[in-house]
Amino acid sequence: MRTRSYLAYRFLSIIPVLLVLSFVIFGIIEAIPGDPAQIMLGQHATPEALEQMRHSLGLDRPWTVRYVLFLGRLARGDLGHSILSGRSVLSEIAEKVPATLELSLVALLLAGVLGVLAGFLSAWRQNSLFDYFAMFGSLVGVSIPIYWLGFMLIILFSLNLGWLPTGGRLAATIEFQPLTNFYLLDALLSGNREVLADAIRHLVMPAFCLATVPMAIIARMTRSSMLEVLNQDYIRTARAKGVRTGRLLFLHAFKNASIPVVTVIGLQFGYLMGGAILTETVFSWPGIGRWLLDGILGRDFPVIAGGTLFVAAAFIMVNLLVDLLYLFLDPRIRY
Amino acid sequence: MKAVRVLCVVLSLAVVLCVPALAAQSTFVFGRGADAVRLDPATITDNESINSCNQIFETLVRFSKDGKDIEPLLATSWEYDESALTWIFHLREGVVFHDGTPFNADAVLFSLMRQKDPSHPFAVANAAFWNSSFKQVQEISKIDDATVAVKLSEPYAPFLSLMANNLAMILSPEAMKRLGADGFNLAPVGTGPYRLEEWRKNDQVVFSAFDGYWGKKPLTKRVIIRSIPDNTARLMALLAGEIDGMDGITPDVIKILKEKKAGSIKMLSAPGLNVGFMAMNTKKKPFDNPLVRKAIAHAIDKERVIRETYQGMGSPAKGMLPPTLWGYNSSLEEDVYDPALAKKLLAEAGYPDGFETELWYMPVPRIYLPDCKLVAQIVQGDLAKVGIRAKLATYDWGTYVEKAMRWEHEMCFLGRTADYIDPDAFMHGPLVSGSIFNFSNWSDKEYDRLVDEARRTVDRESRIALYEEAQIRVKEQAPLLTVAHGNNMVLLKESVKGFYLHPTAQFWFHEVSIQE
């Protein structure tokens, strides 16, 4: 019962967070100069045309009025229409999220599996050659500029070896009608092996690129958390009573060490959802990060507001999920 | 580095498993920096949307390939009365839209009136676009199925040229009625050589040849315009053979290309209808003094600026008009680079020791100023030699333009690209009194008279005389320093034939073919 009311509390607390956030976003948008009417009309803009455009976009109203209208629409689940494309922000999000989600999930899987593995082994064989290598690798991982790494990968695997495509989600010439916009899923559903193979080929480099930073962070977190647990009394006791190493490491140590690791993975996923703008740009990935960036550059206020709120909501939801996962990982935790 | 080993295994598996998709030679793939925003031609101003619409839609008239003339397209001929107020267009017969419905006077009226008349059932949400180009249009009427008359409120010489613009593209009324404006925007129907096959947002637009096209059938069955935002990434895609051509060529791209020595890639380059300039705010001291502005014109080594920053992508601009455009005054004299003269002029103006000022450079590359920061740095150095201490500054692009339009700058770099081929595009907006694009905030009654009259005069010879005089006026008063006309450029695979670079930097792909 208490858990349930905690859940309700957590869900409800999302509302004030988003409210404050929307206010801050509107404030920032208001503070930055730049006029979407001008950006749209370009060099055709005459003062009258600009005035007309501002009026039809509702930009001639005070921002407080626009904010209240925005909230009113938001309450009805409407994020408004993009100034630039004229399409509903919600449908644009729905179109771009699958691309970002597909990339983020694959990257996170890569980062999670390899990161945990590296951290786990490093802790187990602390101060071994592997440990040094892995920790040095993770240092490189967090510090390497994605832009540079992306192009190095493209030069190596696309230009020199010719193994992988330079960017995009599918080869331009492949004819394919996506159903859910998750191309891997769509390819599996339609049983189209050519598309599946091509989609995987397009995913490899961006996913690896995107995975480097989370992978490094996860590896470091796993290692330190494991070391802490391995030094505790109950581990020594378990060892003393003859528990096998595998069982000891996985069941006794890793499960208890995993809470901070899960937290970090959740946080990283939140960041990835926010759009990996650099990776999406280098690899021409049509995801939410690039869409938001275009919105910001074009001063497309509904896109900026709607997109940011969506990302924030996703971030909060992931955090909530992580907190709930604790319940399963550590039975002592009760909310 | 377990990660790398595992990755290698994964990679090799993937490679073994996959059969790379073979690019069919009947498809032409073109890479560019951004995706189209909308495909309803009445609502667009960005180049990406216009270039996509160019494949799908047609206008009554079009620019010739060299940009010097206006040619028939959906209209076979046109005439105007003595006062140049009434224009009659005779429409091509036997033309059909992609949905099979016929092209006729009703379609022309529908396409134009939905922009002009706010009470039209399919009126565009925003009449600002139309009014910014066609506010002189008073009435559009159908004479018969194959004849349309347009009445202007005052003589307006650029009118015919503007009729070749995207706002004057003709769309299928039936499709609009069937799909509604939002639906049409995603599934546009025109009379062009290609019809829209698929539009994957932010990724690619796919066109396929329209079998019922009235003109010469397109040589390539499918055209794909792919958006690859990063310039370097786009070049990589071209080098890897994933795309057949690309635009958005910056000096960086040329540098990489030279280092790579890619023999299978060719570059097309032609003077474009654009100009990059440094505007001086003539309402602020000391730029209110023509002597100071003249001094600056003589202080800057323009040849060197172009040599060092354009990588062969531009030519020096003597004035606003590119030499390829009619009306260009070839007798215009370039301000010679002469620091001593500049100092003398400054002393005459009362600034023997120079002054301090601020110079804004554009944060984005444009054809006319592909590396503005570098240009600004050279100019800064040249100015310092005559005692003018200029501080460099910039803002993000949206902010930059807005601040410049409010004349907050002292000196700033900007430019102009013509989207209709007429000297008016260069001479009116950027220099006439009170225009928000008059970044020099210059007002000169004599100049205003010349360009206003040129706007009202239809006869080309008389217009040329007026523009030639106006150009001399600008040179004398130096409200801005014109830097260069940038070249329009594309990179193409050697195998691509029939691609032509239009002076407007717009693309039409129906003559492109790929030879193996």
C-alpha cells in the first residue's frame, strides 16, 4: 500500500516539475532574440509582411498570454503546431522518437553489456593488466570527442574498408515502407532480410559512437561499486564458508553492487533520449536531437517547448523506473 | 580493450551477413544539408523546400538556363498592354497533373487566388509570403480555359520574373480539395517531370518520373534528395559512393577533397547571382561621413581577401550586381587598394588618428561569404593599418539578422542572393530608404528615385540606363563595401551527366543521367 501511494506521489510530482520547466523554457525563449517570422520570410520580408506573419503566428501577443494558451493546450494533450513545418509537434515527435529510441537502446545495450563486463572483470582482478587497460580505455572513452571519433570511424570503415555506410538509417535506394519507424522491428515483422541487414549496418557505427561515454561511465561505476562490496565482511564470510567463486561474484556481490550501476544506466538512457545531437549530426541520423536543434536555430517556439518538455518527461519517467527497479534489486528497500 | 575486439567480431559478422544494396543506375541520389520543410509551394522560402518543389511543380514561365531570359513553361506566350498593368498568359494545352486532372485556367486561378484571397476555401494560413512578392497584383481572372489575365495596381517590372518563382507554382486543385492543405503538404501534386514517391522526414525525399509528363521525359527514373547535415559527412558519403552529387561546398570541403585527390569526383562551379558585402551604418558616427566610408573602401585589399578565403569559390564584387546579370555597369571603377589614400581621406574627414569601432561577422557560411570570420580578420588587419581599430563580434544567426535589421551594428557582413532574376533584387531591398534590408541604413533621394523608377519601367533598355546610374551613385557614396560574388557549386560523380548549375542556385534534375 505504501509503495502504491509512493508511486502515486511520484507520478503526481511530475506535474509541478514540468510546469516549472515549461515556465523556464518560455522565459528562455522569450529572452533570446531572433524572430521566426523573419527567419521564415527571409529576404522577402517587408515590414508589413513581417507584421502579418507575426500576427498569424500569434507572436504579436505578450508571452504571458502565449504561455497560458500553451498550458491550456498542453492540458488537452496538444503541444501546438510547428511554426516552420506547420505540422503538429506531437506527430513530429512521434515520427522522430523511434529513430532516437532505436539508436539509444542499441547504444545502451552495447554500453551496458560491455561496460558492466569490463567493470566486473576489473574489480575481480583488481590491479591486473586487464584492470589497467580497461580503466585507461574508459578514461579515453569519456574524453574522446564524439565528432572526431565519428569521422575516424567513417574514414576507416566506410572509406578505406568500405564495410559500413557513412550515415543515415537505410541506404537511399532501398524501397521500404516503415510501419512503426523502428526499422529493426519493422524489418523483422515484414521478414525483409535485406532491410534488416542494411538497418544493422547503418546502426553499428553511430551506436558504438554513442555508447563510448556511457560505456566508460558504467564500467567505472561497476568497478568501484563491486570493489566496495567485495571488501565487505559478508563476502569474506561467504568465501570462508566455501561459496563458489562464480556464485559469490554474481549472486552475493554483483546483485548488491548493481544498484548504483542501474542508476547510472538509467541516467545515461535519459541523456541519450535527449537526443545525441552530435552523433545524429555526424551520422545523419534523423532523430529527435537534430530536430530540436533545427527548431532552436529556426526559433520554432512550439517545437522547442514541446520537444524539451517531451525529453524532460522521458527523463523523469526513466528515473522513476530506475527507482522502482531498486525494489527488485534490494528487498530491504521499501517506499 | 575488450570492447574493440567484441566490436570487430560484431562488425565482421554483420559484413558477412549483409549483401550491400546495389545502387541502380536509374536512380540519382543528391545530398544536401537539410531536409525540405514543407512541400506546399505557397508556404515555403527555404532553398531545400524550393528545390524539392522544383521537381514536382511548374510555373507559367521559367528562367532560361543562363538566367538571362524568361522562357515559356506552362504558358506558351504572354503579352502586356501599353501601361504594363494587364498581363495576359496563354496556357499550354494538353498538360495533366500527376493525378490525371487537367491543367487549365481554373488551376492557375486556384493556385494563385488561395494566396491572394483570404476568404478562399483553401486559403493559405499565411498571406505574408504572397504579399511580400506580389502585393502589386490587383486581380487575376480567367478569360477562357487557356487564357489568364493578371492586373497590377501599378507598373511593376520584376513581375514576370517573380512569376517564375515558387509562389507562382501551379498545383492540382482536385488534389488539394481531396487531401486538404495539411495532406497536400505531405503528398503534393503538380505537373512537373517528377512526382513525389515518398518523403521520410529529415532523411530523404524520393521522386519518380511522371509518365504523363508533357515535355521531354526525365532521363533518370528516380531521384532521391538525401539530407546529410554535416558538410564533411556529406563529402564522405560522396566519396564512399552512397550519393552521386552534393551541394553545400565550403572551403573546408574543397581542402579535404584536394588532399584526398578523388579522381572520380568532379566539381561544377559557376558565378552565382549573389553578393556578399560589409554594410556601414550610415546613421552612426563616423560612418555618416561619406569620406570615412570611401576611406574604408580604399583601405581593404579585396583581391587578397578573395585569394585567401574563397578557395577559388568567388570573384571580387565591384558593385551589388553580379557581372552575369543584365544591367551590370561594366564601366564601374573598382576602389583601388591604397592605404595612403585611405589615411588621407580619414584625415580629411577629421579622423587623422582613426577611430574605434565594431565589426560583425556572420556565424554561418553562405555562398557569398563562405568563411566570414576569416574575411573579417583580414579586414580587421587592413583597417588597423590605417588607424581604424575594429573589434570583431558575432551572434547566432537568428540574433545576428534581427540585430542587424534594427541597425544595432556599426559595420556588419551580410549578403544577398537573388531568387528572381532582376537587378531589382539587388538594387532595391538592400539599399532603398527605409527597407529593413538596407543594413547600411542609407537614405539617398537620388538613388531612391532611380531604383523606384526602374521598378515602374518595363522597357529593358531604359531600365539598364537607370540601374547603371544607380550603381555609380552607390560607388560614390559607398554605403557598403561589396566583397565578392560567390560561385554556385556542386560536386558530382564523374558518371553524372546533364547536371546544370542555375544562377539562382536552384536545381532541376530532369536532364540528369548517369552513364556507367
